[in-house]
Amino acid sequence: MTDLVLYELKGCPYCAKVKRKLDDLDLSYESRMVPRSHSERTEVEDVSGQTGVPVLIDEEHGVDGMPESDDIVAYLEKTYA
């Protein structure tokens, strides 16, 4: 089991950007797809306080729900590169 969890939406370019970085760094992660409708994204809202994706959880480093693809990519580079 991995400590990295990525909340994402199929076809989301911001999610794809994060997934490319995860793959570039050869990091395994659990993907959790969210519904297209923001009003149905209760799980991602519970962990991050908002309904946008992508959202990253990194239990090993105490990251409970990081939003924003640029922030996630920078975090992954700093933490795992």
C-alpha cells in the first residue's frame, strides 16, 4: 500500500500534470476518481476543504489534502526528487 493518494478527474489537464510528475519520479500512488459534478465531490471536500482537483495526500509526510497542481508538483520535486 502506498502513502500517496491522488484525487483526480478523468480528462483533467491539471491532474495529468501531477500524474506525469509522479510517473517521472517513479512514485506509486493510489488514484481516487471524483465525480464530474462538484456537488457530488464530498470525499475530496472532506480531505481538502474544497471540491477542485487534483488533491494530494501524503500520509508519510503529514500532507492531508494539498490542492493546486503547481503546488503539488513543486512539493513532489522537493520531497522525492
